[in-house]
Amino acid sequence: MIEAILNELEALKHKFDEQIVAVNSANAVEALRIQYLARKGEFPQYFKKLGEVPAEVRPQLGQKLNELRDYLEAALNAKKELFGQVTRGPKVDLTLSGIPRRLGTRHPLLKTLDEIKSIFIAMGFSVESGPLAENDYYNFEALNIPRNHPSRDMQDTLYLSDPMREEGETYLLRTHTSPVQVRTMLKQKPPIRIIAPGRVFRKDNLDATHSPVFHQIEGLYVDEGVTMGDLKGVLLAYARKLLGRDIKVRFRPSYFPFTEPSAELDVWFPAKNRWMELLGCGMVNPAVFDMLGIDSEKYTGFAFGMGIERVAMTKYAIDDIRYFYDNDVRFLQQF
Ligand code: FA5
């Protein structure tokens, strides 16, 4: 009789083993536990048989039953840990494909700026920055643009009114990144080789190539013996590296109070089939050196300031500056 019971227990264990390997959810673990271990399950009934077998084999059967109960419980617990708690309510179908999430991309202006920066850093320039709210001195006066000088009209300025400011001080939103030139020359002696990217503000109307808030990157190189040839060489190397060797550029004479002589660099803009002004540049006016305490007999330098939007427009053939600020994902995801 004991033999028959032990055989049955062996068969039960075998069946349980086959079922448990197929279990793939917390609910299935629970179903198996009920099938085998619940009060009316397949296993507990064998404990009743302890009273039916002869006394001398009772310990043997008791030990077998205890072992098998421990085995079933351990196997079920291990699976339970694997699948977690039983879920009630609607079942989750893990094989369904998920809801795709759109990945963000870097804004084309930032991408362009990163590329511009890495080109100039490779040429030995370091990166500086300055405040957006500037003092009239840094934005204009130290750049040889005195009050009431007609050249102030070249950049329509947004002035800040603040009663806390000291008498006589005028604050404004910087109209260009050139004040960073002034700040750098005041704190650092030549040789100076810096670029300074950042946001600038003007009372300009928004159109296809102008925005009242846009970005510039300033460049300044001051040392002994710097010439206009260095300026042209650096800017040409930069434009070719960024926009390709076949890029068409031209230098045009221009006027800025803080550079003498001054020029503008245009690039051919295929998207519009015309030239587009990219930057202003020139040799630092000795009057600026004199104001900032740099020996203008010993040192010369060049400076430039370019519109980052204009560079990105040329690089990616974008024909309207307004795309940069609309935040339309159909535009942004192309970069
Ligand atoms: C200046 O701002 C000078 N500070 C540049 C400079 C620096 C000259 C150092 C010499 C030495 P300008 O106003 O031309 O120059 O502006 C420079 C560039 O900014 C332009 O060539 C153009 O690319 C861009 N830019 C000017 N106005 C706007 C605007 N409203 N929207 C977008 N880009 C603009």
C-alpha cells in the first residue's frame, strides 16, 4: 500500500514539474498553488492517508509528504518572486507594441553654434561670455561710439529703465556681442584670442532675415603684428570648414566705429540665389586700444561679429529666420 502511495506522489511531483515550467505570469502561479496546495487541492489529501497506513511506515510517509510540501512551496515561491503580485482587473498584454516616444534633437542653432565653436577652439581661440543687460559704456562708449554720435542709429537699441541705477548710468539690452571685447581687453593683456557667443537684442522688425532677438558670435585676436591678411585667412578657413570648400564668399568694405578698416563678409546663399551678409569685421581701431589701456603702437588686432542664424540658414538652406523660433517639430526633427 505504501508503495502505491509513494508512486502516486512521485507522479504528482512529475505533473507539477511539467506545469510549473510553463507558468509565465503571477496569475498562473496562483492558479497552480490552488491546484496543488489549497485545502481541497491535489496534495493535502495525502496527509489523510497517514492514518490509513500501518504504524511502522507512517514516519517514512510523513517524511516524504513534508519533503514534497516543502518542494512545492519553494518552487511556487520562486516563480512568484519572478512575476510579482497577482494582478486583478484587465490583463496587460506584454507582447503589444508600446506607444513610441519622440526623441528630442538639438536645436539647429545650437548645433551650428557647437560647430562654429569647435572650429575656432581648434584654431586656438577660447570662449568668453558677457551679460545680456549691458551698461552703455561697454555696448557703445568704449567701442568708440560716443553719445549723440550718428553711428548709434546703426543699431536700434532697447533701453532699460531702472530707478535703482546710479545717476547718469544707462542700461540697455546689448545690441551686439562686441561689449565682450571691451570686458576682455580690460581684464586681460595681449595676446588675446577669444570668441564670445550669445543673444543680442535690437528694435528690428521680424522678417525673413531679421529678428529682434537673435544670436551673434564675436571674435577678437590681439597680438603684435596681426594684419588684415590674418583676418581674411582665419575667416576664409572658418567659412570653408563650416560650409564646404566650394562656398562662395566676398569681402565688402564697410564701416564700424570700433574697427578701421572695416569690412563685411557675404556668402552666396543658394536657397535665395543671392548674397547674404554673414558678419562684420575689421582691424581693431587704435582709438579703442587707447581707451582700454592697450598699447596701440605695439599691438594690432582684428575682430568680427557674425549672426548665428544667418550661418545656420546658409548651412542648412533655410530661407526664413522665423522657422528657428516657431518650435514646429516638423522643422526641428529634420536636424
Ligand atoms: C555688428 O553687430 C558688429 N558688432 C559686428 C562687428 C564685430 C564688426 C566686430 C566689426 C568687429 P552688424 O550690425 O552688421 O554688426 O551685425 C553683425 C551680423 O549680425 C550681421 O552681419 C548679420 O549676420 C547679423 N544680424 C544683424 N542684425 C540681425 C537681425 N536683426 N537678425 C538676425 N541677424 C542679424
